[in-house]
Amino acid sequence: MDELNKPMNLNYKRHLLEMQDGGKVGVDEVTDSSISNVNYPNILYMPAGGVTSYSPRSKIWSSWFLEAGYPRVFIWNRRCFSKVPQHSPQISIPYGQYNDIHGVMDYLSDYLPNEKWIIIGSCFGAQFVLDFFSQSSSDRHDILGGIVDGFQFSGKTFLKGMHTTTSLLFKAARKLMGESFVDAALNHAADKDIYNQVSHLVDRKKFKGIDFSTASCSKLITEELLCKICPDAPFSNEEEYYAMTSPYYDENHKHFLNIKKPVAMILSQDDPFSPFDLNTIEILKENPNLCLWLYPGGGHISFTEKLFPYTSYLKDVYLENANLLIRKQDEL
């Protein structure tokens, strides 16, 4: 099946949500009027960094679930993405009050009361999903569980790779994420007041003309942007940021132990951006709510069987885990 080229008759409906701090996010409801199963839960999808509701990957993900009978897929666009300007200095990061999934789920539960949900995330989106499930507010009856893929489980491993890698692919990813954070925080103010609020927190001059692919730039973005634009967050440097936003960092930072809902984690050993440390398998056993699908090959968020036509075995793994959550929902 050629997932990239086949026609997709997807219908989009934009929901513009105001968060508690006044910021706004765009959530797109994706449906296919010819396919539905009212007995299936809805899907909330957190895309990878730089991916929006209308990206090919988001359309492919949506079509997978819609064709399988799931009635709706809601795609969350991070703040300042998908044509939503900045209405608050705060941007989206995968930590506590700065993780907008909480506000999104409150809205969706009111919008579709008495319905069930499965929350999925890819790459950077997976970090938001795992942070959400590590918070007590995720332990609610309408959420069955989650599925994530292509993310970095160990923040310390990822941080070390950020500073020691010689991989051009890793540097390209670092550049993409750095540009994404800076652009979201500095370039989308809805009005002059928001622009001035951001300028009060962050020295804009420090981010002009910098090389986003360098490790020093990554440190600058963390300590001079993220830590200052999130003034109430308990981190002030790069190490503390990754310790607080990663599922696992060290023996003192094991946020994944707080996950109470079943979450399937799909990872590849040859992922150039998110290398998986086999020693982590023993650590994961400390939480029986987590299920690891570890593949020797698959690269980063592609899990490709063949390129022409493009075919990914990730579809089958996602649908198998989603169906398992449905079959076991009375026990959750």
C-alpha cells in the first residue's frame, strides 16, 4: 500500500483552545464521513517536532486510525504552530503546567462527554504524552492509555549525544528543534503587549545569527530561553531541564514510575536521534504499566518495510496496541 500517494478524503475542523495562562493552541478534528465505529475511542495525536495537522505524516496517521474504524482523530498543534499566534509568553514544553495536553483533554472531554480516549505521540510529541501520563491528572476514567514512538527515554543519554555527536543527522535534528523553540517563543506575538512581555523575559539579541546546529546553541536555548520563559519551572540549566522533562534521567529522576495507565513504547535500536540503551530495559521493568516494543531496525519514526511504495510496519503495531486497550478497557 502506498501510504504517501493514496487519496485521503479527510475532513478538518479547527478548535481554537484558550489555555489557563491565556495562551492558545489549535487542535484539528480529523474525520472521514464514510468510516466510523461509534464503539471505538477517539484518538488524540501529538505530532513530532515541526509537524502540524496538515503535514503528510499527520494525514497518514489519521487515515490509519480512521480506516480502522476510529471515529475521530484530534491533532494537537503546539503553541505558535499551524497559524495560531502567541497570546502568552509561555510556549509548549513537556513538563507539568507547560504541557498543554492537560488543557486540551479538559476541553475535549467537555466537547465529547462520556467518550473514551487513546493518546498517542511521536518523537517530541511522545515526550509530552509521557509527561502527561506521569502526572496524577491523567488518571481519569475516560483515558484508556497511550502509545508513543521514536523518542528519547533517557534524558542523560540524549543530552550526552547532543554534546558529543559527530552525526550530521543528529546535528540536523538539533538545528530543527532549536529553530523551532526560538521561532515559537520570539516570532509569533499576537500583539505588541505579548512581544514586550517576551522581550522582558528573554534577550532577543542573543539569538540573532546563531548556528542552531551546534551544541553550544542547544545550551543557550535551554538556559537563556526555555528556563527564562518558564520562570516557575524548577530548572535553571540544561541538565536540570532534561532531568525534569525526560521519562528517566538518573536514579533520582524516574518520572516514568508515576505512569498509572498502560502505555506502549515503540522504539528502534538504530534510531540516529534517539539511541536506546539496552540497560534501560531493566529499568523499565520497575513499572508494569509500560510495554516496550524494541526493533533492531526502523530508523527514526519511520519503521520502514520498503520505500517504493512506502510501507511502514508501525501502522500494525499502533493498531494492535490500540485494539488491546479497547479489549481491556473494562479492566483499566
